[in-house]
Amino acid sequence: MAIKISHLNKHIGKQHVLKDICLSIGDGEIVGLLGPNGAGKSTLMKILVGVWDASNGEVQVPKSIGYLPEQNPLYEDMYVREYLQFFAELRMKARGERREAKGEKEIVEELIERVGLTAEAHKRIGQLSKGYRQRVGLAQAMIGNPELLILDEPTTGLDPNQLKDIRALIRKMGEQRTVILSTHILQEVKQMCSRVI
């Protein structure tokens, strides 16, 4: 199992946000967390990536996780390639990897091509459309080739053409890893997910 959650609870103040959540997600699944705004989807994702602790319960996840939060925190003054190289270098240092194995420049060039940013790689992030910014966020989440990819509302605010491209990209990413994405739109899970929670 890629993820196993047993009797997970989360209290924020007096509010009981997550109540006795139990679920298992297998390797290679693309799973959609479907629910209205305020249902606890983002809270669960923040617990899975370690941003928040659970109040009680047990959570087992892979060590290698890529995360794209709902509010994609990009440095708009940086250039796309420079930004991704910066995060690749940080990731390699955090893992204690040596540059000789595979340098961050090679990793970044592969990611730029994979997410369709080749024509935009020389631009400042602040000049990009929302769809291309999401691609930058997805590329950043993919640095280090994580076993688990967690995407919080990855298609919010995209136009129809951008939606089609991002959905195809997420399906492609799901061929090599487990993906969890949250949405409140039923059409999203129909288009991308193998299972809905």
C-alpha cells in the first residue's frame, strides 16, 4: 500500500475537522478526494505531507512525496528554469545526493520538457498564464521523482484548453506513481481518477 490511514482525527480549536478517517490507497492509483469546500480535503492533504499533525490516529505514507498546494507558492520574479534549478539543488542537498549521479540541470531540463514548459522556460514566472504557472508547480512537485504526488485543487481557475492539458499531464504522471488530487468538481474525477473518495 502506498498510503494507509487508520482512525485519523483532526481538531482545529473546537472544530472536529476530520472524524475517524480510515482508508488505503495502493501503488499506482490516481485517487480523487471529492467534496464541497470546507469538507476537510486540504486538511487531510496537509497531514499526509507533514505540514500538520493529526490529533490522533495513524498515517503511513512513502518517504518521497511531491506536493502542489492549492495556492501555488511561486517566486514570480524568478525565471522558470532558474526557479526549478534552485529547488532541484535544494532537494539534492536535502537528500545528501552527489551532483555526479545526475545533476540538477539535467533533472530540470527533463521536467521542463515533460510538463510542456520548453517554450516558456526562459520567461519570468510572473509573465506566465495561470496554466503555465500550474505546470511550473507540477514540475516542482515532481523534482526528486516522488513515489506519491499530492495535488490540492490542481485545475482551479484554468480555461478549457489549459484544463485539457493539465488533466492529460496528471494522468501521465499517474502512470509511474500514486497520485492524490482534491476537487469539488465531479467532472475532474471522471476525467482523471481511477477511484474516488
